[in-house]
Amino acid sequence: MQARAASLATRPGAAGSVWTRRAWMRLAAASGGCAIAIWLWTNLADPAPGMPHVRIAAQLQLVHAMTCFASATFMNLGALKARFAPPCFLSGSFCLCGSLYLPSRLHSPLTSGIALLGVALLLTGWSVLIVASGAIDRQRPE
């Protein structure tokens, strides 16, 4: 009886349940990636001329800094590929948020390109977490 209880304690979710930590973490990663894509599309698609994006940039930077900490949780649960997400989040935040922090008079095609590179890196980081979450709570070979 104690062995069964210990087994259930290390495997979240009821026996045969679809709602495991792996499923929840994968859904959370997919939700985060979709939210960032939609948010960027609606907030940056047609900005008002001269409108500062400092608040948006600060929010994005904070969200992706916290997601780097969350990546460690993925790794602790067995999703070792999640270690590739923080570099994407940090470099993507630097590129996108850095270009948004600049005053509007300094914007050029180069800063727009850097911002797009940042968006691509952020979405790559979310994709890495989605894929990595498939390994959560799987038995690792000893």
C-alpha cells in the first residue's frame, strides 16, 4: 500500500488521467506563446506616430525574464531541452525591447529589423518550451 502511495506521489494526476503535469506545462507554454504572438500583433501592428512603447517593452521584458525562471521548473521536471529557451527569451527581449526603448526619432529600418529578430527569438523560445514539455515526468533511463 505504501509503495502504491509513493508511486502516485511521484506521478501527478490520477491513474490513467490525461491531465498530467506534462499536459498542463505544455498547455501553459502554448498559451504563453500564443498570447505573446497575439499581443504583439495587436499592439505593434500599426503604432501611432511618435507613440512611446516603453511600457509595452517593460512588460515584455518582465514576462520573458520570469519565463526564464519557469524554464528551470521545466528542466527540474525532466524537460532538459528547456535549457535552450532562456537564451532565446533573453536575446529576444534584448532585441525587441531595446528597439522599443529607443525614442521614435531614432527608429529606422535597421531597428525594425532588430525588433523582428527579437520577435522571432521570443517565439522560438516559446516553441522550445512547447516541445520540451513532452519530456516532463517521463522516466529517464538510468
